[in-house]
Amino acid sequence: MVNKTNIIHGAWAIFMQILGLWVLGNAWVGAAFAIGWFLSREYTQREYKLHLYGDYNLRWYQGFTGWSADAWFDFIIPVIAVAIVGVVVR
């Protein structure tokens, strides 16, 4: 179920978290940035797919519905990765 892109997203999230630690001195700020980034990425991709299928009148919540398993892992793996790093760094 977990594929290469899920792992790459986790690595990028850790990089964003370390960047937050380096610039602002707080790993949790970097973690929040990474989580927000990947949540917005999956939301936007879902809206784009709905638009391709002809749904032009989208509600605000529709980007959160109907995610595939891959989309969930693209979001959950970075969340778990930054949580682990945040606990270790703390």
C-alpha cells in the first residue's frame, strides 16, 4: 500500500521541519508547516480531479471527500514522520 511517493513526501516533510527548526528554533513550527503543505496539496489535487470530471460548482468541503488510499498515505506518512521527529528533538 505504501509506495515510493509516500516515503518521499515523508522525507520532504522532515526537511521542512528541520528547516523550521533551523530558521525559527522550533521543530513544531516546521511540523505544522509541513502538515499544512501536504494537507493543502491533497485537497487541491482532489478539487482538480473533481473539476476534470465536470463538477464546476464545488463546495468548500468537497476537496476533503473521496480521497484515494494513496492520497491518504501521501498525507498521513508526513504527519507521522514529523510527529516522530518532533518527539525525538524535544
